[in-house]
Amino acid sequence: MHWMIYGNTVSYDQEGVLQLVKELGVAEGGKRVAVFSNKTLDYFIEEEAIHDVFSLTADTGRSLATLSSGEKKKALLAYLLKQSPECMILDNPFENLDVETRLELRSRLNELSASVQLILIVRRYEDGLDAIGNLIYVRDHAVVFKGDPRAFDIDQYQVHHHFPNKVPDAPYDYDLHGDALVVFRDVSVQYEGRPVLTRVSWEVKRGEFWQLKGPNGSGKTTMLTMINGDNPKAFGQDIWLFGRKKGSGESVWDIKKNIGYFTPAMILRFRTFCSLEDMVISGLLDSIGLYRKVTDLQRDLAREWIDFMGLKHLAGSNFVEASDIVQRMVLIARAMIKHPPLLILDEPTAGLDDESALFLSQLINRIASESRTAILFVSHRQEPGLHPERILTLTPGDEGSVATIG
């Protein structure tokens, strides 16, 4: 009998996963159990780094650290199956995988269900498996539904958030030449003879809302780093950034001052002990946290953003102690407080549950509709609550990825 445990508070370490399964009574007693999770992968990565024990990659001669997310998970699954488990607990197995890799893993797990009991723990309902016959929905640590998945109506539990206040005004305007912020004309990129992008033409104008899609290795990161000034491959290309041709004497700061940026990896780097309000203010000063006196106008603007997001009651609380979704909201506000011409959101909903991802998507929709900032949203997933105006899709090929616009 296969189970899916779905909800907004279902992420644990290995001991917690086993305890959860025991408490819910979903594992059949006496079976050999294997746990497939990022935590398990982290353990093997640490074993490689500290003890030179290559349990998962002994046959390949490579370390886990050099593998993609999909390759790591394939290696873990192969290793666990060699242990002949009778029950496998799968903790958010599709997280951080692109569409193609998710489909491959889904197919393999559905095959595996014929011989091994599966207990699937997910934050995203779409990550369920065909073989699942029983569902437990956990909301705020309480079991809300238990039974046949066909009797479960996810729409009944989705909360649509409304932001009663308007997006705070820009503190000043940017002096730009025209509305074209990013222009690529027939851009092709290779790394050590391997083609990554081929003849990509694309234009982003002020106020537009774009999503950038493509599988791992398709060139998304290459494009982002050429936009933000970090990739030397942009030199010699027909690329225009914020009204200036790339390589015409501009500094990296001339580019970056026009860009707001957020990716969840920033949360680990922003471990400074400051309030949510001060973290938002730091976006005006381009610092991590607040280390100098600010004006009343700057503090008032940060409070407007805090109030707009519905976080007024948390304004003075410590950033590092805030929930994951609150930290992401605050860092997006930090990136937006100056209303930069371009806001890059790199996988902002990765690792979130459905409810939190919907909340963040609705926040981004409001920013897009009430500002002149162009938004570039990068994600493997098509978030159901997100409403980009245009989508740029990178499709890999033998000569590099080609771009299609829809």
C-alpha cells in the first residue's frame, strides 16, 4: 500500500522522517526501510569530503559534488536499491529537478512501486505518483485529510492572498536611454568547444514581465551572468544593457546598479542579526544588513514595504529567525526598494510548498503590475499562480540551446 504525505510542514531530517511515518502508521511493520532525501545525499557528500568514501559513485570515478541534481538523485536511488529495501521513504524527490529529469524519475518510481512500498513526502501536490492510493494532507502540523486521493480537492485548501495597499513608490527615477533594458542579437556562446547558446535574439523592455525556462544545462545561468556583468562571454557579442553596448567602457557597477536580484541561496549568506525592517532598508545602501545611520525618509520607505507585504507585526523581529517565506519576501522587497529597471528572480519559489509558492507568486504579480520594473522570473516549474506576460524557453540541441518566445 503506497502513501503520499502532502502539506506545508513536511520537511524533516532522516530521524524526523522515520518518526513521522511511525506516528502516522503508514509503513508496514518489519520491512527494510530506505530513505531517499536531500539529507541522505548531504550525508554521502560529507562522507566523500571528510573520509574519501565514495559509496554512491565508486563505479564512475566522479564525486557527488561534480554531479547535477538529477545525476545525484539517480546515483542515490541506484545505491539504495542495491540494499534491497522493502519500503522506500521519498522525501521531496523532485525538488530542484528540471521537467525532463522529473519525468524520468517519476517513471522509474512508478515502476518501482510494483515491488517496493513507497511513502512519498511532498510539498507540491503535482509531485504525486500514479501508484499512490492513500493521501495524508498535513497543514500547520495537523492532519486535515486522510483517505483516497480522488476524494481530495486541493482547491478547497488554497488561500488566495490580497495585498490591500499599493506597491510603495520609487524613491527616484533612473536615467536610461530608451525603454530597452536588455538586447541580445544573434548571441552564441561556447565553453571549451561545447556550444551552449546558438543565435539567441531577445529584448526586454521596461515594465515587462518575463519568465525564463529551460532544463539544467540549457544556458539560463549563462544568460543571467551575461546580463549582470559577471560573464566575460558577453564581450564581443551584440549585447546592449541599459542603453549601452556591452564592452563600450562600462564598469560592472554601471550594470549592477540597474539590477535587483534575489535567489534563495542568498538567505544562507545573509545571516546578519538585524530586523526585517533594517534588512529592507539595506537595499537602499547596497549592504547586507544595516551598519550606518539612515534617514527618516529611508526608514519610512522600508516600513511602507513591510506594511505592503502584511508584515508590520514582524517588522522588528530578527531576520535570521523568520520563516523561510518571510525571509524570501523581505529579500525581494530589499531588491525592489529602489525600483531598479530590472529585477531578476532566480528560482524564488524553489523548495516552497504550494501555499507559500502561491503567496510569493501573487506578491510578484502585484510588483509587476504596479511598477515600471521589468521582471525576469527564472524557474523550472510553471507556477499556477504566476502571470508572466512573455516566456523565453531555451531548448538544448547539438549546436547549443535555441530560444523561443511565447
